Amino acid sequence: MRAVTANRLTDGHVVYRRADGVWTPSLHEAERIDAEAAADAALNAALRDILTVVGPYLIELDGDGPGGRKHVRETIRLKGPTTGTSLLNAGER
């Protein structure tokens, strides 16, 4: 199972492509793609959406979350930074 992900052009947030071509921040709403030809078609459509997203690519899915060899990277993209927020105010000290 695969899905298309990218970063939203306006703010850089991670988004996923739905079956209707709309981008959503929710992985649960992402189109689940089984066939290789359908995955290629979805990716090609995403690559043409240059006014909405940047850097679209296919990710592997394992149930409701990222899977495959790059699952750690995709989990971090989905859930956010791993360092917490303690560094946000470091410059103010």
C-alpha cells in the first residue's frame, strides 16, 4: 500500500494526497494505492500541482502509519520534531 506525500508550498507542512486530488494534513485521509500504475499516475498528478506542494513522492504504508524502509523518517515527518520545544527559546537566554 502506498500514498503520495509532499510539503505544502505556503508553510512547509507535511500533506498527503487524497483520492480526489485535494491535499490534507491527515494521513488517515490519504488515498491508499495498491497498483503500481495507479501510484505512478497519482505521483505524476502531484508533480504537476506546483502551486500547492513541493517535493511530492510516494511512501509505503503499513496499516494506518508509515511503513517500509523509510518508516522512521516518515513517522518523524508525520509527528514533528524529536527534540521537543526546549530549543525554541534557547536564543532568549
